[in-house]
Amino acid sequence: MAAPPIVATQVYKALVYLYPPAFRRQFSSEMACDFGDATCEAWENGGWLLVLLLWIHICRDLIRTAAVQWLRSGPSIGLLLTAMSAAICGYAITQVARRPFQPAALSQIDQDKIVLLFLATMVILLAVIVILFTVCFWLLVPNRRGRPRRV
């Protein structure tokens, strides 16, 4: 086995810690083994290019499935993330209101661009908070049969 697949497998084993503990205990060894096999096959068939394409696919899958598994493990994590996001946004807004950012070296157009970028960032963060809160609330509300909903 060549060095790049070994290194990639070790990095993947570290990334598996992004999953909830129960899921990790049940599936981590199988996932690492499958990833090692896929990496070796990609390395033998196409070298760095196929390994890179595999990593793109794996990272996309990891983000999606880790989020789903955390939501399935319980709404407490989602509520915690929502509360933390709201606290960070609130703190950022209060800090900007106390000490507005006005660099003297920038032109008026550049200052307007910075303010517009900041406002766009705040809108995106608030949208993410609303989505997280909605998902957490949706998980807590029972369906018509009286059982909690599952993602």
C-alpha cells in the first residue's frame, strides 16, 4: 500500500469523530475499512486525481450524514447550536452598534461595500438560525399519532 492512501485513511479516521458517539461506535470501523479500500482503489486506478475526486465525494457525504445523525441523536444538539448561533449574532450586532467600524483609509464606496457585506452576512446567519430553530421545533412537535417525528 502506498503512503497517500495510508495518510488519507488516518485523516478519515479523525474525521469520523464528527459523527455522534453512538453512531461512531457502531459504524466507524466499517466506514474506515471501506474508505481505505476505496482510497487504495482510486490510487491504483487514477492516482492523485481520483483520490481528490473521492475526497470531494466523501467530504460532501460526511457533512450531510453527520448533520442527519446529529439531528437523529436528539434535538438537544440542534437547540444548543441554535442558541449558540443566536448568542454569537446578538453579540456581534451589539458590538457593531457600540463601536461602528469606520476605517479612515477607505473611500466612501469601499466603506459602503464593507457595510453591505456585513449586512449580507448577518442576513445569512439569521436565516441559518431560523432554519436550525425550525428543524429543532419540528422534531419536538408530535405528529397526529402522538409519536415524535424522526428525520
